[in-house]
Amino acid sequence: LRSLVGSEMCIRDSGDQLNSQHSWFKEVNPSVCYVIMEMRQETDYVDHHLQKVVAFFNAMRQFKITLESQGHMVRYLALDAPENKQNLLLNLNLLIKEYKVSQFQYLYPDEFRLDQQLKKFCTALSIPSLAYDTEHFMTTRIFLTNFFEGKKQSIMEFFYRRIRKDFHLLMEGEKPLGGAWNFDKNNRNKWKGSPEIPAPFIPNKVALESLVSLLKSNDVNTLGTIDLTAFLYPSNREEALQQLQYFNENLLCHFGTYQDAMNTNETNLFHSRISFALNTKMINPLEVVESVISYYHDNTKDIELSQVEGFVRQIIGWREYMRGIYWREMPEYSKKNALENYNPLPNFYWTADTKMNCLNTSIQNSLDTGYAHHIQRLMITGNFALLAQVNPDEVDRWYLGIYADAVEWVQLPNTRGMSQWADGGIVATKPYVSAASYINKMSNYCDECIYDKKKRVGEDACPFNSLYWNFLDDKKQYFYKNNRMGMMLRLLEKISPADLAGVKERAYKIIANPDAF
């Protein structure tokens, strides 16, 4: 320790900063000590899925090994380390004193609460401090703010096209490859058992049992379960790149066609499952889309452009867009509740104990794996929560906790904005709600359900149907000027008063006691 007197400390403050390609690590500096911490501050601010905490801690520990193998000095505070104060600022003060640190550095956090915590900490420091870009995203925090300055709406499609042009992705000169920017109309197919879905990529298992024991012995509250033989989250950059290559070679050819499909027998379908690797920064979005596009160009006989464009849009469209919205709108965004919804989240979100097959399947998948793909999140769990007019605070906590890839910068605008329309239309031009017809169109969930997908009233009527029309009636004041809601509101007007009363009576029963359905 004496040799570290007057050292410069660079701090990694959370498990989502695992970017081994960062310029920090290009050269070994014996006066720099990198710090990684496992803390109750981060495990306890919501109840997280067991697999999420295990995946983060596993990746953090592997990152330590990577840095040390390159010759870097690393101080790793394990969760059960005696000196661990379980709080970021207390730990920093401890280490700054212990190492007699002369300068403190950190990477910009991607969560507002950590950003504010570190800024406040640095203002009180008696030593210099510096913050650095994470060198991960394709755009800056303020790019979206500047791009939409003076515009009435922040339409994602225009943002997406700009990024495509700036990075020359799927372009022919100044025009989009294939003559269209968006092939979404090709990507709405129901999967009926064919084509065959390959088995998922399974990374190596590294010390997972000991991490599960660590969390249990330290009484960390978690939700969900873990099957160590089917744990799908990579632990390091090498495994993340293998997972990406596996997607290219096995799944990309059908990704776009079935990206919105759902099935009781398949959790992964043709999805890449790389969101955890991306959100921990093991890999970066530009290398991901360049890899996918390169593989497409080498295999155009086997892969259609629509499969690729749908994937690229998710990465450089929604992902970068949501981050921009987050940093433009925080902290007010986290409190928005435009539709004034205040109902509690049903208990079955924590147990999957519901007779509605679509919700039972999607929630059980989530509890079993810490994962659900975007349509399950948006049009099943999110759809029901909005139709049941659940308080978006409770919906946020559930989504942030249950999914292994959930980090607030991407979870919050997706949940509060796109899913719950709590932001009043900042993200989505209309609420993403549907009755049973859409669920039946994109899945086989209705086939095995006790509820009748065609009925709005009656004990066997699908709860989504009565909830949907009740929602439109309850919230019509919010949407009467919304052109995209016009058709549905006109259909609402055609329902007779007597029929609408029956619909609302059943909807109120469901909202009052959702766990009975």
C-alpha cells in the first residue's frame, strides 16, 4: 500500500460499466487503481431478480480478472468484504483515505440517481475529480435534445434515420438500402411451430453457485428462480461476442419476421438475447449492428433485408432514442402520471398465479429466466397494467427488478413512456393497448386459455376485452384530439349504453380484484 501513496484512483461505480475496450485500459499505469464494488445500495433499492444480481456480480468479477490479466491494479469490494460499507460514498471515502488518493475519476453513470450522487460527492472532495464518457453509445446524452430542439414532437423514426445516415448503416449513398427506411410491415408474423428454433447459446458457467450462496447468506431479497444449467447471461466480452455470432449464424435469418411473435412453448424464439451484454457494456451498439450488417451482406441469399433492418432499428433506433429521452426529461420524467392511474399492481405479477394464459406464461417466463422479449413486455404485462390503470410507480419497480437487462436509463422511458403512456405522449404517439384480438393474432396464448377471446362480458369473457373498452371510455378525455385514437373512439361510440354498462361492470370487477382472474 505504501507504493500507492499519492496514487490516482479511477472508480468504476456500478456493474454496467464493463467496457474493456475503453481508452482507460489501453495503457497500464501503476499509479492508477480501479475499483469495482458489490453493494447493498445497488441490490436493495428495488427487489431484483436473482438471475439479474448473479449475472451482474458474475460479470463484474470476470471483469476484474480481465483487468488484472492485463496488468491493471484493481480493488474489488465483494458484498461480504468486512470493510464494505455497502454504500458508494462511504466506500469511496474509505478508499480515498486508505490509498491516500490524489485524484478521483469516474465514468459517467447511466442512471440519474448515481449521476447526482457522484456529482454531489465530487463537490465536497478536497482533491481534484474528473468524469469521463463511457465510450459506449453512438450518441451523446444531449444529442437527442439538440436534434429535436424546436420540434413539437420527438418522433423516433426521424432520429433513427439520422443515425443511419450519420454512421452510414444500411445505406446506398444518401438513400436507405432497399428503398425503404422501415420494413415493420414484414415483421408481424405469428410463429406456428415452424421454422425450427435452434437451442439458445449457453455461456460458460463461472462460480454461479457461490454467488447464489453469497446472496442467500447475506439475506439479499430477490425474486424469481435460477437454473444454473440454463443460465443464459454472458460473463465477459468473449462470451458476449460468441452470443452475437450465434445470433448471426442461427437466428438472424428469421428475426424480423417473428420478432413480435409469442408462443407458450418458446421463450427466446429468434431473439438475440444480447441486451444484458449491451447494457453492461461488454459490447457496444455500433459493433453489434456492424457485425449483423456485415453478416447479412455475406449471406444475402439466405437472409432478407427486412430481418436485418428490424434488428438494427431496435439497437440504433429505440435504444439510443430512449437514452436521449431519459437524459432530456429526468428527473421529472420519473414522476409523470399523465393518465392519473393509481391502482396497485396485481399480486400475480410476482407469482404468475393467474388464469389468464398470456399473463401466466409471460410472467412465469420472467420469473424463471429474468427475461421476456419486447412484445411480451409491451403487449402482455404492460398492456394489462395500463388497462387496469395501475400506478406507473409500481409498474416501474416491477420492470426494473424482474429483468436482468433492466437499467433505469432504458427501462424507465420504455415502461413509463412507451408502455404506460404516463409521460403523456413524449415517447409514444398513442398508448400501446389492445384487446384479445391482437394477442391472438401474434401468439397461441388464447388457444389454451379458459377465457373466450371473442367475448367482452360474462364470466368466461377475456378480461382484456372489457378492460380495453373500459379504458377507452375512462380515458377518452385524454385522447379525443389524438388522431391515432380516432378510429377506436368512434367504435366506442357505437357500443350501446346498455352494452357499455355491462362491459364497465365486468372491468370494474377485474380492477377491484385482478388476482381472482
